[in-house]
Amino acid sequence: MDAEEHYLILRTHFEAVPVQEMIEVTMDQITQLLDCSRRNAQLVLNKLMESGYLTWTPGRGRGNLSRITFLASVSDLLAAKAKQLVENEQLNEAWRLIESSGTQRLKDDFADWLERQLGILRTEGGEREVLRFPFYRPVLHLDPAWVQRRTESHWVRQIFDTLLIFDPEEKRILPGLAHHWEWDESSSRWRFYLRKGVRFHHGQEMTAQDVRFTFTRMSGRTSSEWMFSLITDIQTHGRYCIDFYFAQPNAVFPAFLCTDRCSIVPEHWGGPDKKACFSALPIGTGPFRMIKNNESLLVLEANDHYFEGRPHLDRIEMWVWPDYEGQPGSHWTGRDMQLLYSGASREATSEPSLSQLENGSTYMTFNLNKAGIQHNILFRQALDLGLDRERMIKELGGLRQYASKGFVLSGAEQDYTPSFDLDEAKRRIQASGYEGQSLNLYTYEWLENEKTAAWISRQCTEMGIRLNVVKLTIEHLADPKVLAQADLVLAGEVLGEQPDLTLLELYQSRFSFLRNHLSPELTAYVDEKLTQCMGEPSSDERMRQLLDIQEKIKSSSNVIFLYHSLQRAQHHPMLEGIALNAWGKIDYKHIWMKHVEEV
């Protein structure tokens, strides 16, 4: 126990005594409070005096009391301790300490101080550039085979590379780690020629063996298992050539290789001691290498030997700030902020900002593989009619932007025709034979999800439906056994740079919230459509097939769509090369900083 903790014990016990006011105490009181011997208590008191926390005058002679004067308040002590923890990169511990104080003033003061530590930093004579920004949670699961959230996918892109790259501007596939590729007439054999001299962050050269290892390891719990299971053989030809074989035509494979899931990892994880920690501290070939990643902090540094050219930024630090999105405007000062994503960014500000409507939708599924009232189409239609999307968006606010009629954007604000009719919803509920039984709506832990789920539950009460909300981690919810227990699921899907690939996985993966709740008849229909998609080289044609699926699940009310969200990011005016990707994030390898005099 350090000096601050000992002082906190004493000061808390005597909290009614003002600072700088002397009081009389006995040594027995001190030893009892510190739970130690008289000798150790004297040592602690001496240390606290040396630290400037108190003065102590021992009583001399029988019956004479000792005197103590406290020189620091509990708030001052907690603030100093929390700042020290932050400087030692222990943000998680600092937050726990501040939360335990119970005073809003201290929390606000600490938040103001912490904000001043974030932003753009120049070190080593102004030559080294660091971007430091907040995020509301740690990001510890970065093995590309198993990422499930957009933020993780975004970080994977900073650390890893793929064989091929999709250019979202030109809508075409470009060379990545493979500089050339070819295929046979049936599209069932694909060959890739690898770049030479590309090195992983730990120094090992990337070869065909690493590519083979990347794909052969993905036979476990991955959302893209549906694609990997189609590969019948992988053969390497020397260090820089590799073939993939399929039992049936697979025209989608090159596009699939551009996805984050196919990021190339080093054979044997980069060493026998790396496998256990690979998810939190991954090793790739990408523009940035991982330096640190824990509950408090994620740190990347530029890969000096990146084959596409070294990034301009030298270092990126993401500081975990648990409630920064929950308190927009409560502690941000007028100074230019560094980088803020989503809800924490402010609409009315002079700082540069970017925004775009998200391609994707928040939606709700009905589990038609579990017995219950949800099998009755009148009941499902009633929920669709009884949820006033426009009212939901108005009351909940945030980044909810437009009511949606599907995943894909196409002038969404004009496309949606309001269908809310509470009276008709109640009539259909009565006609469905619903008898007041309780249903469970599952969703994953995220503040905005939880708000939406609570709103839906209240709206269901208006309709006469009892709906309980069950919150789980996204990893837990993706378990097919867990999904089988849910009556309904509330989730969201963001379509990536290749929307057809995102939808293919959503409809195909055995870990998909949506697929697990499709009726057997719809599952058969979807699988037939997906087989056609796999042999179709045109992404436009694949998307037409996928939109047919969307219309089919809508017409059956197996899935109901709720709203499209806005993606938004604020940034410091010194940052250039800023652009939002499909996930509403910024690719850091393109960022560079202007000098102050140029702003």
C-alpha cells in the first residue's frame, strides 16, 4: 500500500475535520485504522509527513494525546493519484479511482484535465508526430479471422494486409500482397503470385507458407467459415506462388480476399510464445505495428519498412475513456479537439467534421426456429405496424437518421413510406391469438442498442405485448445455441466497401443473427440464391440477387428494418488526408499534419 492509500484511509475516517485544522488523536486510533503495529504506523506517518500530506506531533508523556493536521483534501489526493496513474499508462485504474470518489465535481475536473492530454503531439524537436484520441472501450480481439465489430475491423486494416485490395472509388480489385493473379475457365482454381521482400512486423518475410497457414487455420469459429469450407485444397509453389482449389465455380473469391477476414498472418503466429496473446497483440505486414494493447491503452507505431510507403504519422494512441460518448459537451472545452468519432462529436462546432449516411440498417429478427407466437405472421406484422420509426428517431436522437426499408441505401430519406398504425397493430395482435405471454428480445451490449431495445419494449407495452430485453456481449450473442433461445434479436449491420460481400456473409454464416432466425423455407430459398451468387463474377448482378433475398424476408416479416444511422467524425484542423471509410472510421496511414503556421 502506498502513501496515498494510507493517507486516504486516515483522511476518510476524519473527513469532517477541515484541512489545516489540528486535532488530537491517540496512537491506538492510528494503528487500528492502518491495521498495523505501532512501529509501522510511525513509519507510515513519517512517510506521509515527508510527502507533505500531513503534520504529526506525537504526544509526550503519559496521558498526552498526539496531534495531527491534514494538509490535503480527499479530492486533491484522488486527482493527483489518478493523474499519476494516467502518466503511468494505467487509465483503467485511474477511472476506477475517480468513479469511487462519488463526487461529480472531481469527475468533471479529471475529465477536463484528461482532455488536455489528448490531441496532436509533436515530440523530439517537433519531428515525431503522435495522434492521441479517446474511445469508449478497449479493443482486445484483433485476430482478423474472428473480428465481429466495425471498430475491430478498422484496426485490423491498420495492422494487416490482404492478398488483394478493393478500391471503393473505382469499384475494382487491385493488387495487394499478391502482385498478380489468374484463374481457370471454370473459376474453380485461383493462382496468386506474391510480392517479394514484404516483411511482418517481427522481421520475418511473408511467403506462400504464411498465406497457406492463414487460410488453413480458419476451420474454427469464424463468420466466414462458409467460404473457407468451400476450399478443397491449397498448394504452394516455392516461396511466392500459391493455388486455391474449389469443388465448384467460385467467382466471388477475389472479392472475398479483399476483406479483413483474409488478412495474412505469420505462420505459427510469429513464434511459439505469440499464439496466446496474438488476438490482443497481433503481428501483420500493415502500415502500423502494435506496441501495446490493454484495458487502458492501444498504441500503434509506424512500420518504417511498409511496402506501400511509410505512414506520415509516427504513433497512434487510443485512450480508453469509458463514458466519453455518453457525455458529449459536458466536459469538452472550446479548444480544437484531435479526433472524435460518432456520438461524442458535436453538431454545432467550428472544428472540421465529416459525416455520411451509413450503408446498412438496424433491424429486428423473429426466431422462426423456436416455438412461440412469433410464428404467427399476424403477430409479426403487428410489431412492424406498431413501431413508429420516425417517433423512435425523434425521441432517441443521437446518430439515428432515417427510417429504413432495407440494408442498402438508395435515397433512404425519400424511400421510406410510414406504415405506423397502432390501431391496426392491436387488431392483428388480437387476431393472432396472443395471450399475454412474455417474449425475450436479445441484443448486444452497446449504449445505443440498449436505448433502442428499451424504446421498443415500451412501445410493445402500448400495443399490449410483454417484451423483456436481454443484453449480452456480442461474442456471446453470436453463439448459435444462444440465438436459438431468443424470441427476437435487435442488431445492426454495416455494409462494408463491398456491400454484396457483407450481405453474403450475413445470409450465409452460421453465426449470423439473421440466418439463425430464418424459417426453414426461407433458408432454402436463401441458399439457392447464394449458390447463384457464388458463380456470378459481376458484383452488380450479385447485389440484384441479394436484394431479392431482402425483399423476400421483408414480405414474410421474418425481419423488420428500423433505421439508418449517421456516421460522423470531428478532427483537428491540422489533420489532412482525412476521409471516412465504409465503417465511419479514418484510415490513419493517409493522415498527415500541417505545421501550425500553415493552419
